[in-house]
Amino acid sequence: MAEKKTSTATFAGGCFWCLEHDLREIPGVLEVISGYTGGTKENPAYEEVSTGRTGHYEAVQVHYDPARVTYLQLLDVFWRRIDPTDPGGQFADRGSQYRTAVFYHDEEQKRLAEESREALRKSGKFGKPIVTEIIPFERFYVAEEYHQDYARKSPARYGIYREGSGRSRFLRETWGADRKSGAEKKYRKPDEESLKENLTRLQYEVTQNNGTEPPFRNEYWNNKKKGIYVDVVTGEPLFASTDKFDSGSGWPSFTRPLDPDGIVEKTDTSHSMTRTEVRSRTGDSHLGHVFPDGPAPAGRRYCINSASLRFIPADDLEKEGYGEFRKLFENNKA
């Protein structure tokens, strides 16, 4: 049996926490590693790189299946996740270690990177020159373990950092509805007629009219099976059983979403209370509320209506088109 082919790409896009998280979610991406590249210091530590004197960039190395996602598609995601006009860093992070660059591994990657950069320049999306460099790859040094998969290890801190740094706001304002690339787009909200035809009365009332289902009398409050929960309207992945816990509330409760950018939080002053509502980004479905009384370390409780969700068992992820999430359950008993 032929060995499965894996290709490698290397990008620098400011804080590697953010770029690692964004690229990790792409179908066909097998692994994303945060690290350092482009400098002269061997085996640098984060404290050394952060001085800006080693010549290294904070970067990510992406291992992917070229049969499922192409290098050009990864480039498209990369450009939509950075400010390519900033020569001094990215957003709140300043210094040479936060500059943007594509590190090409062969001549074909170089050609594609240069062509995609030129296409971006000609698109008129940015009013300032594109300054992201395209540089030959030499050596990559893996960053400290606490930096790896930071968004999932520390979702609350990551979410605060990402929003506070200005990155999320910039991407929303620059790309709007086109924030996601072709490699990522596969979830769309149906029209009103389709919603009424395909949703149950309760699902429609909850997702479209901000309704609330009864506690303890809903489909998933006590579901202990392995799998993910998706938006019942669009199919967009929202939560995983690995982050589900028994809050005693009678509704499905999670410590964090699968993708912080896939969830929208809004102030809700209905019913003479001030709460934080949670909605899905693509479908704009009302999901529930998030409260600051969850378990450590994040301390958050996403209290979600079952009627807003559809459960995909771990064994069905591949056939349902969510194979990229299978790795969550390969070595996990949750």
C-alpha cells in the first residue's frame, strides 16, 4: 500500500497562536506547529526571539494532505488572516519577530506565493503596499510546549488576546463576509422558506426567535457520547463532547467552543436581566448564553439549547464531512 503523501508549508503571520489556530481548522491540514524561523540563532528560546534581536520570525509549520487541500488554498487562508501591509509587526504586536512572510520549500511554492501576492496587490483590497516577504525556507525550530495549540489549552485567554490585539476587528472590517477563503467556506444559511420547511417548530423558535427550550427535557442535556455538535441550521461546527460537562442546569454545557471565531457574543438585556448571548457566526442562530461560572481553567459555561444543535457521533465524522475533527477522539476517552 502506497504511503500517504504529506506536504509542508511555513508561514509567519504575527503571533503564532492565531495563525496556528486558523490553519489547524482547515480540512486536509494534518498538523500545525508553532515555532521560529528565518534567524541566525540556533535553538532559540521564546525569551530570546521576543527581543527581536535573533532575526527569527514567530511562524507556523503546516503539514497537510495535498490531495485534500492545495498549497494555493493555504496561501488564500494565510492572506485573509494577516495585515500584509504592516512592515513593523502585526496589530498590537510590534517588532521584527512579528513580521509576515511566506517561507517557500521549493520553486513551485515560490512561484505560487509570488503569484498569489501579486493577485492580492492587484485586487485593490488594500490601499497601502503589500510588504509580506517571500523567503527561502532554511530551518524551523519548534517553540516551547506551552505555545502549542494555545487556543484550545487556554481558550479564554486566547479569545481575550485575539480580540484585544485588534486582529479580529481588522479581519472583520477588511474582509467582511469574505473573511473565510474557499478552503473554509462550506456553511451557508438557508432561505426563510427552507428554514421553516426543514426545522421543527421548536428548532425554528429557538434559533430564529431567541426561544428557550425546557431544562432536562431536551435532546442533548445528558448526552455522553463522543462527537461534535454543529449548528442545526448550517452544519457549522460549534462544540465537542471533549469540552462538555454536567453543569446541573438541564441544558448541554461546554467549557469552550471548537472555534472562538465561530461564536458571536452579544449583550442580552431581555427578561429584566443582563446576560451574554451566544450566536453562531455563519447562521446567526441563537444558541444560548455564556456564564462566568464554569470549571477551571477557563471558568466559562456555554449553556446551549439542544434545539440549536445537531450531534455528529465520532464514528460518523468522516461520512458526514467532518473528518478533520476525528483527531479529537483518537486518543481521548471523553
